[in-house]
Amino acid sequence: MKNETDQILKIVQDTLEANKAENVVTINLEGKTSLADQMVVASGTSNRHVASMAEKVVETLKKSGYKSTVEGMEKADWVLIDAFDVIVHIFVPEVRDFYNLEKMWQAVAEKRK
């Protein structure tokens, strides 16, 4: 459902912004992969900041009636939130630079236009 995806995406983006996420990038994957329709990549200033933002995103989604699963909270250098139609990656900057997910996924998104 496109409308539901848009609602989840807005919740994620608003929550990240309210919690001072840095370098937030949204990648439209609609029709390009079965994984999700949207991907959001963001950075936090520290492991604690990453964990805190991830907790807030999950909490806000739950309050809004959306389910999600989370991986990576133990180390909190890369936390993945799978909200089904929207996948969220929150990194500490050095881990984000190393994996460079948005470059890889933007190439996929552009290739399949």
C-alpha cells in the first residue's frame, strides 16, 4: 500500500529529524527490489545517539500502529530497522563511510528506472 508506505516513511523521517540525525538520505526502491519500497540511511554522532534514535523510531512506529524489527542494538554502530515497506539504517559515521550503502542502492535504483 503506497499510502501506508508514505505514512511509515514520514514517521521515520520526522522522528530522525526530531532526534538530530545527520546526513539523512532517502532512496526510492519502489519496483526495484522486493526488499522494500523506501530506504532511509542516517548517521548519529555516537553509538549512544544511534541506539537512542533507533529506539525512538521503533517506539513511534509502534505508537502509530506499525510493526518493525530491529538488529544491531547491542553494538549500535549500525542499527537496521525493518518496517517492512521502509528499511532504516542508522550508523555511526565511520561505519557508514565504510559500507557506503546509499551509493550501492542508489546505483541499483538508477539502473532499473
